[in-house]
Amino acid sequence: MAYAIESLIKIVVVLGGIMGTVAYLSLAERRISAFIQNRLGPNRVGPFGLLQPMADGLKFLFKEDVIPRHVSRVIYIAGPAAVFVPAFIGFAVVPFGDTLSLFGRTIQLQVADLNIGILYILAVSSLAVYGVVLGGWASNNKYALLGGIRASAQMISYELSLGLSLIGVLMITGSLRLNDVVTAQATHSLFGFLPRWNVFTQPLAFVIFTVASFAETNRLPFDLPETEQELVAGYHAEYSSMKFTMFMMAEYAHIITASAVIATLFFGGWHCPGIAPSDTTLAASLLKVLAFSIKTGFFLFFYIWMRWTLPRFRYDQVMRLGWKMLLPLALANVFVTGLILTLSR
């Protein structure tokens, strides 16, 4: 019973944290884009515009929910949910801290510690495209259908590079558990002063994984499934009110999970230089959570920064990059990593 209550509390905390981050990530995107474009951005609702996400949420909640007559109703309604759920459950295996000692219990700061955590993330992240394809097809709109087809083709093209880029990390770590990946980065050092984060030992894998993550989350310069100039709004062209909001929230939740996974796999996760991994005091545990949050926050900012900096690729460029550049580089990285590990024995 104690374990069930502990797990329920962790689920509520993580889900609430992601929902709150999604809300204010939308505000951050608007304010950062305004800064980049020399504008002000939303600053009227609440001090410094901090209540703008609440106003937006109420607006979407009370908007009329229009369901066109020509859609396949059941699948049309199921589409947003099929995107929304995988976006949130992917974070379950990400360790957002080490351990926390409270009330005589040692609490692991992770919802589910699976021994196949990386495979779980790869499997769950690939499920969201089904909701996109179903929503695009059920809308009975040619632009929405094209957006869904583009999303499926993009996912297939970049899922291979995404998975292969992790092989080098797994070869070094020797485990699929994300906690083991973090511990391996926290308990060793490079040259005596650099943390042994995988970004230093697997830089090519980091670049490939980051680029593929952009493509997996359909963010600029890979937002071909919803490009406004060509497809009006793509797969969600026929959606309104809360159904459209679910698509939008799912995209931001995917960004949060992708940023957390990048921080975990390549930047030491909760590891904070200067704090021993064996230090389990309350202050050290909270600092480790803070370190993880800062690393994840940086990549959230990086996602926004890239959106308002890089132009959108053409579709042929997206396919060429995925198949002719990232895939061969990922295979080469696996070969070189295996060769180095073999020679170093």
C-alpha cells in the first residue's frame, strides 16, 4: 500500500509538472519569439503576462467545438487522444533526480524504473504518429491527409537514425536502464576535471539524436506535417476548441520529454558537478533535481530558439537529410565506437 501511494504521488507530481511546464512553455515561446523579432509579446494578462496561459486555456475551453459533417466522427474524436496520451507517458521512465529520503523512506525520483527504459521511450514516442495519421485521415480533408502522410514518412525516416544514435551510448553503458546511464556518467571523469557525460564521448551521436528529435516532434525546421504555406494547418486543419488544444499540448509535452531524454542520455541527467553521486542528503537531492531541471530547460529554450532562427526545409531536403546523411553517420558511429571499445580492451 505504501508503494502504491508513493507511486501515485509521483505520478501526480510529474503529470502536474509537465502540465504546468506545457502551459508556460507556450508563453515562453511567444515571449522569446517576440524578443528575437524585436517585439514585446504578451504582457497584459497579469504581471509580466504570467497569467496569459490561464487566459488562453479558458479561451480554448469555452470555444465552440465544431465537428464538420464530412469527418469520420469516432476516429476524428479519438485522434487527439491518441496523440495526447503517448506524449505524457513517455516521461515515466526518465529519472528527474537521484533519491530522496523522507519520513524514513528512500524515494526514487522516477515514476517507473524499467530495465528497458530506452526501448520504452523509443516505443512510446513512435505511437503518437498514429494519432496524427488517424486525425488527418478522419478529417476527410486533402490537406489534413497530406499532413498525416508526411508525419508518418518523417517518423519512419528519422526513427532509424534516432535509435541507431543510441547504440554507441548503450555500448559504453552496457544497460538499457536510464538510471544506469546517468550513474555511468556521474561516477567517472575525463582528463580528471571534465564530467564523463556522453556528449563528450559520443558527440556525433548527440548531434544525430538532437536533429532526429526535432524531426520526431515536428518542430521547425521539420514541421512539414503542418506547414501553413502548403497545407493550411496540416493534420489538425479541421480541429477546433479543446481537440486542437490537445494537439498543441501534445506537441509541447513531446518537446519536454525529448529535452529531458537528451539531458539524461548525454548531459548526465541529475548529475551535478561538485556533488558526489553517493550524497543522498536532502540538500544534495534537491540540487540534483535542480541540475536536471536546468539542463532540460536549456534544451526547451534551444527548441524555441531554433524555431525562430532556421527556415523550414523542403520535403525532399528532409528526406535526403534523414536517409543519406544521418543514417550513414549513425551507422558509422556504431562501427567506430565498437572498434574503439574492442581495441581498448
